[in-house]
Amino acid sequence: RADLAMYQAKAAGRNTLRFFDPEMQQAVSARAELEADLRRGLQQQEFQLFYQPQVDADGHITGAEALLRWQRPDYGLVTPASFIPLAEESGLIVPLGEWVLYTACRQLAAWAANPATAQLELSVNVSARQFHQPGFVAMVRMALQQSGAPARKLKLELTESLLLQDVDDTVRKMQALKQDGLGFSLDDFGTGYSSLSYIKRLPLDQLKIDQSFVRDIDNNVNDISIIRTIVALAGSMQLQVIAEGVETASQRQFLLQQHCRAFQGYLFGKPMSIGHFMRLLTSR
Ligand code: C2E
Ligand code: MG
Ligand code: MG
Ligand code: MG
């Protein structure tokens, strides 16, 4: 709707704007304001990475997922749902995603330099538009090189829709980066439309069970069988499997029974600032 209004406004000239539904006008200006704000926020360094622990079957922290946050003036700390879609549409996701990767790599390098944290791995979300940029592989290599981060500790989280967009480009880029030692995780697994034969062709390392399946473990028979299937599939394809959105001890217990041995979720920690994450690590 906002797109259409913008287009019509441009096509018809300024004065016709007053014929529009005021709600639509409001949506258009909110969108324009958000985009300008995103641009400015990037320059003003208003973004930060939060870190959510990933744990093994014993509850030991093995690493984290980096999750983007925006300290937007007058709005407080903003989560990605409200700005990633527009960042994607406007192309701002490219510089923003580059900032994320450089920041994540610097953190990974800092961990690697300290024996107490050298084992930690870091997962970073990559959006479709960012991944399909021509310079994506070179950008990742540059971020690794400039930071000195160990590629083997870096995992990129991709989504099924991203992988389906341009299969040749996808496979080529994944293979190139895998040669450097990077890992790939398939995020939100089970919510997309990719066929199993297709997924088999991709050089993945991990499947990440979407939180929508974990949420209803205690009472939804379908979700239980989906989880069983995903864990079995991962096993047969020799992929790691991690469950996201684990909030309760009984969800963890069920997942353990299904031989899932890696977890992420509020039960173990919410996404937190780096200071908070480091304190959590040392308190254990
Ligand atoms: P995601 O990659 O699937 O990340 C997991 C989301 O689930 C995060 O939301 C996290 O805070 C939330 N979560 C984790 N554990 C639990 C739990 O136990 N219960 C519930 N209810 N939620 C849990 P967040 O941080 O709001 O991020 C949302 C999405 O935004 C991410 O989903 C990812 O797709 C995207 N995103 C985040 N950071 C980045 C980034 O740096 N780049 C890109 N391209 N996308 C990002
Ligand atoms: Mg993710
Ligand atoms: Mg996910
Ligand atoms: Mg998700």
C-alpha cells in the first residue's frame, strides 16, 4: 500500500497527495522517515550487536548468535522485525549487514585471543539481498582478514528463501567460503519450502529448528513429529542440529530425548549486550 501511494503521488504530482486516504499518507511518511533514520543511524553508529548464548547438552555455552539492535532516538532499543524488511527493500541492508559482519568478526577475534573464550563460536544472520550481492564473498573475507577472526568459528545463518533465489550463485558462494573454513546454518528450518533433495545439494553444516515448532512441544503432536523428522534428517545428512526458542525445561528435556544436543532460547539467556554476555560467561 505504501509503495502504491508513493508511486501514485510521484506520478500525479504533489498536489494530488491530498486526495489520498490520510492513513496511507501517514504510512508513506512513516516509511520515508524510517528509511532516512536508518541511514542516519548507520552513520551515527546507533546499531549494536546483542549476543544470545548457544549451549550444549550439559548447558555449557559453546557460542552465541549475534542479533542486531538499534538504539533509535525517541524509540529506545528497537528489534530487527521493525527495520530489517525496509533495510532489505531500500538496499540499506548491504552497508548494515557489512557493519554486522565486521563487528561480529572483531568480537570473534577478541574471543580467540583469550584462552578462556577461544572455543566460542559466533553465528551471524545474513539476509538474501546481502548474500546475493556480487561482492559478498570478498566482503566476508575482508572482514575476517582485517579482524584476524578465525573463520572456523564463524557461522553464517541463511534462510530457505535465500537459498532458493539463485541456486547456482548460492552454491558457488557457499563453497568458496567453506574453503576458508566458515560454517553455514539453515535458520528457521521447517518454515520454508525447500525440498530435501535440494537441501542435500547445499554445503550446510547445521539445521536450526524453528522456534515455532519448539513452542508447542508440550501439546502439539504435529510439532513433535516435525522435530523428530528434522533431527533424524540432520543425522542422516551428517548435519548438526540446534533448536531455537527453547524457553522451558520440559522443552529442553523433550529435545534431548529426541537427540537434539544444542540449544538456544530464553531458558539459557535472552539476547544481551556484550558486557552482559561476558559476565554470564565468567559467572559460570
Ligand atoms: P532469527 O535469526 O531466527 O533469531 C532468533 C530470534 O528469536 C531473535 O529475535 C531472538 O531474540 C528470538 N528468540 C531467541 N530465543 C527465544 C525464545 O526462547 N523465545 C522467543 N519468543 N524468542 C526467542 P530478534 O533478535 O528480534 O531477531 C529477529 C530476526 O531478525 C532474526 O531471527 C533474524 O532473522 C533477523 N536478524 C537479527 N539480526 C540480524 C542481522 O544482523 N542481520 C540480518 N540480516 N537479520 C537479522
Ligand atoms: Mg538466526
Ligand atoms: Mg531463526
Ligand atoms: Mg526466526
